[in-house]
Amino acid sequence: MSINFTIECRNCGTHTMVESYVNCRTKRSLNADSIIHVDTECAIRCPNCRSRLNTSEAEFRSQVKYVHES
């Protein structure tokens, strides 16, 4: 199962789609508050201004606009 996040860059306002894979047997409704872990080791950068979107879990969650399951 994959979860796609639409993130709005705090710096320039660009919307970016980020895909994350989750090992989960049950599907459930997700929102920004139910994200358990955000990887902050590997940078996720805005394609427009190149600012880092995941310097902390709290910063990442504050920029998430939509969560899509697939």
C-alpha cells in the first residue's frame, strides 16, 4: 500500500506529491495527524525553490494538505 501526500511548500507555495510505502494489512482513513513516522534523514525538497520539506516531523505535518491512499 502506498500513501501519497500533497504538500504545500511553506516557502514558495508550490504543491508537491510525495509517495510513501506502508506495510499495512488493513486500509484505514488517513489524515496528517495519523502519520506515525516521517523520515527526516533523507531530504524531501520542493522542486521549485529547493527548500527542505521534512526538517522535522512537525514541519512536514504542518505542510501536508491532502493524503491519498492507493
